[in-house]
Amino acid sequence: MNSEKIVQYIQKHCIADDWTLNITKDDSHETRFAQNVITQHIAGAMKEISLSVSFGSKAGSCTVNQDDEESLAYLVKTAEEIAKLAPEDPEFVPSAGKMDIPEIVNCDPQTKALEPKQLVDIVQNSINRAKTYGATVSGLTEKHIETNGLFTKNGFSGEYEKSDFGHSMTLKKDEVETKVAYEAKNFAAFNLETLLEKLFNQASTLAVKQTFEPQKIAVLLRPLALQELFWFMGWMMDRRYADEGITPFTDQLGKLFLGEKFSWFSTYKQPTLLAPPFTSDGIIAEEIPWVEKGVLKNLSTSRYWAKKIGSKPCNNYNMFIPGEGYTEEEMLQMVPRGLIVNSFWYIRSVDVKAGEFTGTTRDGVWYFENGKIQYAVNNLRFNEIPHTATKRIIATGISELANPSSLLPAMLIDNFNFVDKTSF
Amino acid sequence: MKYLDLAMNAAEKLGVEYADIRIQKTTEQVIFLQNLSLKHTSNNVLQGFGIRVFKDGAWGFAHSNVFSDEAVLATVKKAVETATLSAEVNKTKKLRLAPERSYISTYKTPVKIDPFSVPVSEKIDLMMEVSRTMLAYEGIKKTLLIMIMHKDEKLFASTLGTRLDLTTQFINPMITAVAVTESDSQSRTFDEGGRAVGWEWILELDLIDKAKQIAEEALIKVKADTLGAEERRSLVLDPNHLGLTMHESVGHATELDRVLGWEADYAGVSFATPEKLNNYHYGSELINFVGDNTLEGGLATLGFDDDGVPGQKWYIIKDGILKEYGSTRDTALEIGLIASRGCNRATYYFNQPINRIPNLYLLPGTKPLTPGELIADTEDGIYIQGRGSYSIDHHRINFQFGGDFFWEIKNGKLIRPLKKVIYKSCNPEFWNSCDAICDERFWRPFGVVNCGKGQPPQTGRMTHGSSTARFRNIRVGGSQ
């Protein structure tokens, strides 16, 4: 049954005062390889149909993954029964009404047309090149075509398709481990040779490592590392949690709370960035400055909280951080010494109110001095507060795609707080 | 069900070495309450089947949610095509499957009261009362309550002749109180991580009493002192806290797929490599870790894993020495094991199973010792309860953990509550620093229902357990 028919079924059979219907479909192919062997290989399509209904302010939901009439009857009956049993919800908001949905191209025909054999050929070529290099390679090659639909009793009706292609490679040779990855909605910009060259270059500079003690030191965070760090900060940038005094962003809206060299936008005008046109509850994608030259401009606001405080709901749907355009070489000249970090791993909150996080480096750390990389070093653990770290930004690079939803530059940040080291 | 035979016959005709089909229906009820607002109450049913074939040393896996003869046959064909593509790449190094016999068996999680038979209104009423109890405390500004009831019904068949009918389930209540002052916010959570039992567990728990306790402790915590600079101190860790510590630093480190480098691109590898088996001092001689997928109430007690291998019990670390791993049919032979330990599990029908941590627990001390006696025997230390911040490197060596509630110990007494405490340690330092474990009277299980692993990511579940234990000379301090 297609989405139109499912909507018609709900319109005909759901007797609730209000309803919201989400239909998600995903057709995917995933090839997982490790140590030069394919270890998993998955193909299939999925569908999920979720219905939330309400009687007055009493609400209930149900999800099924079958679209026959019997399953849809269960979906409606179950959601309605739960809603009837639920208490009145003091924070209830009606479903989203009819809205103008921005037209955003999130699905690339070339990605959609990729065949399993093409994906496996990419894996085969990667393994062959790794073997020639005397190494093993592990990674994931994947393609997803996902459709998201949102339909409500109050008139919201929208469906969009998005594509995703990814190829990651972790190389292992003796004690060297390092990773590169490409993931984007567009397959066209993927170049295996370029990615392999980057991988082998990284690996060659990691062959000899020196022990480096944890300390506060200038650090050049490459885009992937920065994305991982700021994604966690973004998770805390919620208006309600700020207003309730739980996060560091309490009473900071409109103030110069972050560094003046730091801005963060959600945008659908950058063609390479994935930008879902609406959320699962009908918040429309808009051009949103979250931080502009250090001033906290907006915080993610749910539809309920927006109604309560007389604001507009907004959702942090992607990360565009503009850069100043410095090259990595130029930034290395700006401080006497420091570290380059490729990526981070296992970042977790340490103190919610302070906005402090911990995590470790991964896939390459290099010590530089007098503008030049001197040698690779062991991995390190950091305890750092990202929003205060933005006040220590010395310079930023050229924005590049770190993943489908993040376009951001490398950043040179002073006095980054490394607190422990690993033995590798 | 006819689809089992249809799929296995079709796979055999297509010349596979091995195939299995897992028809799985997952039913989940989730109730999420924030303060007195019921944010989400849902029943979710996901059903379909996954067909896995092994051909020329390679896997192919395909899934579908359409139940018809045509869909089953098409899915078998897709799985075989996928395996054929994999096999081209694996020509020079083929995967191998450890031998296994066939089984015809059933398993059902023993429950006295099926949580799905309890009216939703009764669950909501209980949660509202729990939330009201916490909000009645001045200073508690936010409460979060989540109740998850989960059931998996699986029919499994393989070309070995195995036919399994498995119904497993768990229930997981979690309640959090958040205390807010002018300068700080601190939360305290009751979360035992879920258990493979029925609603009778919820009735035994007395959640109202738990709510009072965590609300009071959140208010103590938000006004508590911080610890200051890092020093080497003793740590006394309660079983709930140790559950996550062992999960991260022992459980993941002893998954054989990580050891082999199969997770190198994402979840990471392991320092606990095969040459360390039978000689590596992972911990002090008090440290005995058992993998046990037969544990009563254990979240990984499923009868059989998704390779069709029965649940087992074995030593992973004995008297401090690394003895074995959690393994699967496709990893076991790589290090010369003769059979799998039955740790291959998938989350939903559309997931290919991956090597998972079994139920893994620390055996209690053999000498009589209570937590009170252990604290009384500690001159300078920190007592940590519950789970907090946790982060470990991708080799599973260096880690930093927090907790949920902290007391400073001086001269055998709990002298003041603390907040924002973190400790840093590494393998094998941490487990070798253990010098006391309370006895079996104080052994308690704690579950993990959200263990993220794999590409595409899957959420696994397993149970850990221990008695309260002491660790000497660990770096402990306050956060920034």
C-alpha cells in the first residue's frame, strides 16, 4: 500500500479528535568488511507506520511495519485505546497544520541508482590497494534511500526522499591504525583514489610515534573531530532545558556566550548539506542562526515549549559552521607548538550544568612545532567544555563536509585540556 | 510455520553450505513521562524475517517484512546473490563456521505476570504517582520516567536441521529526579537496567519508595561539595556502578570479533589478544568473570543465540587470568576454538546477528564481608553508587568513569556526600587493584538494554552482576 492509500485509510477509520501519521521507508545495502574480508552483507527494505492520536488532550501511539488492512486496523485501534486510557496531558499540542514545505533536494539520482555490484567493487578495490600497501583494511560501504512522510488531521501533508552513500576505511599496518571516510547524499563527489591516497598519507606519518604527556596545549581539530565535539554541545542546546536551569545556556540567549570566531547555522541553502524539510512532528526547516559571532541566537525549541513561552518552534537539523579559509599549513604557523587531532571517540557528558565532556582521540594525533609536523604521538583523553573552548579559537579553515549533515572547517583552539594518555 | 521449510529448501537448492531463517516479531510498549506530562505511550510491533546464507566462505543476509511464498523465495535469492558477491572478495581468505549440532527446542522467559497483560492505565497511574512523589520535594524541578516492556517471538530454522521456537522478554523501569539550584543542576536515577522477568518485579520494587530515595539524594547531591584535585584513593563501587564498568572494560574487551579486528572501523578493537589467553593477569586473583547465558533473569538468557547455539556458562577470567572470550560460529575457529560460545545475536529481524557480550558477571568474594564492613575497613576513599559518565578508548584500555551518587570515606566512615566525581584508570591496572569483594549475600544483577554496536548500529542487551568491591590506589578527583 502506498502512502496515499495509508493516509486515506487513516482518514476513513480513525475517529480520534486529532492524529499524526509518520511513514518511513528505507531501502538499504550494507557491506561490512574487516581485515580484508567481507564479514557482513545486508540487503533489504523496511517500512514503519506510526500513528499518534488524541481525544482532547489524551494521547496514545502505535507503530507497525505491515501495511495490510488488518495491520492498519490494529494500528488505529491500539493508538485509540491507549489514548482513551491516558490522563489529560497538560503539555498537549495539536498536530501541525498545513504549511508551506521548502523544496530541498536531498536525494541524488546517481546514489539511488547504485547497484550492489558497484558497492562490492569499491570494497574489492579498497582491499586490493590495502594489500598492495602491506596492510589490512576494515570498513563499511553503504547505500540508503529513505523516505519520510508526515500527515496530520490538521492538514500537514509532506513526504521527502533522501539518499546516503558512505564508504569508510580503517587501515591497520603493524602498530599503525588510521581511518578515512566519505559520507554524503551525493555519490558523484566520491573518489576512491583520493580517499585511499589520504589514507596512505595518514598511515605513513603515523609509523613512528613518541610518547606525549597530557597537558593544556593548542590543538588543530580537523572537521570530523570538531563535528563530534560540537554535536554533543548541540544536543544540550535546548530551550526548555536552558529555561529550566539544567544546562549552561540558562539566561544566555542574545548574549556573547561563545567565542567571537564561532558561528553555527542550520541551513538548506548549502547544496551538499542534507536538510530534512520538516521534523517528524512538523517543524519546518528554516534558515536558523544558533550562534552568530559568539552570540547565542537560538536554542532548539519544541512545539510545546514554543507555545508556552510565546516563541517559534525550531529544530537543529544540520551544522554549518563557516570558516575563515586558512589552510592547515597556515594555522600551524600561528602557535609555537600544538597537536593535530583527526577525530574523537566515545565523547560523553561529564557535567551537564557546566557543559563539560570527556572523550579520547582516535585515528591519528600529531605533534607540530615551528609550523611543521614533527612526529605522531599516542592517543589522549580530554575533559573540555566546548562552548568555552570556542573562546580560545585562534583561526579556522575552509568548511568541508564531515558527514551528510555537517559542513565545517578545521579549527585551531588554544589550551585544549588533555588530561590523560593511552598506551597506544 | 511453512516459511521455515520453504526457505531452507530453497537455500539448499541454490547450493549454499549453510542457511538459516529467523522469523521475528518484536513487540514493545514504551511509556515516557516528563513531570506530569505523558509524552509518549506507544505499542510498537515490528515483524519480518531475515535469511542468512553462507556460501564459499562468505555471508549474505537479506530481510523482508512481507509474508508470502513469493517474498520468502525472493529473499532467499537475494541473500544468495549477496553471499555470491561477498565470496568473490573473500576468495583468498574465507570465513569458516564452527561445527554445531542440530536442535529442536523451545524456550520461554519465565514470567509470573506478563507485563503486556497489565492494563496500560495501571502502568500510567503508577508512573504518575511516582512522578508526583518526586515533584512533591521542593527543589525537584524535573522528573523523567520511562517504562519499557519488550518481547521477541522468534521461529528459527537452519539447514543443520535446527528448529527453535523462542519467546523472550524483559521489562525496564527507569526514573530520574533533577534538582536545580541557582548555580547547579544534578540528577539522580533509579535504573537497574532491565531484567528478563514479568510485572511481578515491578510490584516487588516499590517504585514509590525508590522515588523518595532518589529525590532526596538528588537534593543532597545538588548541594554537595566537589572533590577537588585528582589524587590516588580507594574506590568502593556498588554493583550497579560496577555493572557498567565491567561492561565497558571486560565485556567489550572480550568479544572475539573485536579481538579479531572485525570492529576496527567503528566500535574498536581489543587489547585482550589471543596470545594473552591463559597467561595474562587481567585482574587480581579475586577476579573471576563468568559468561553465563543461562542466568535466571538475564537479558541474554535466550535459550539459543541467532546461530542456533544453546546458552552456555564458562569462565572468561579465572583467578585473575584471561581464559576465554564470548564467541560466535564465524569467529571461534579463527583462534582455534572448537565451538562457539553462543554469543551471536541480532536486535530486530532486519539485523544480521553480531558477536555480543554474554550475561557477564563478577563472582562474589568467598569470605564473609558486608558492604558496611568494607567501608569500615577503608581509611581514605570514595563510595560510588549508580552509573554516570563513562568513556573508554577504542582498544578498551584507558577509561574515565563517573557515577550517580558519591560519598567520601574517611577512617571507615561515610563523612560527606559529593558530586562531579570522576576516576581514571586502565586495563589491567584497575582489575588488578581489586583487593576485596563482598560475599554472595550482596551479589546483585544489573542489566544493559542499550548496548550500541555494529554497522548499521544495533542495540543489544545483557546482564552484569557483582557484589560491592574495593579498588586501591585509583586516580579520583572532581571534574573541572
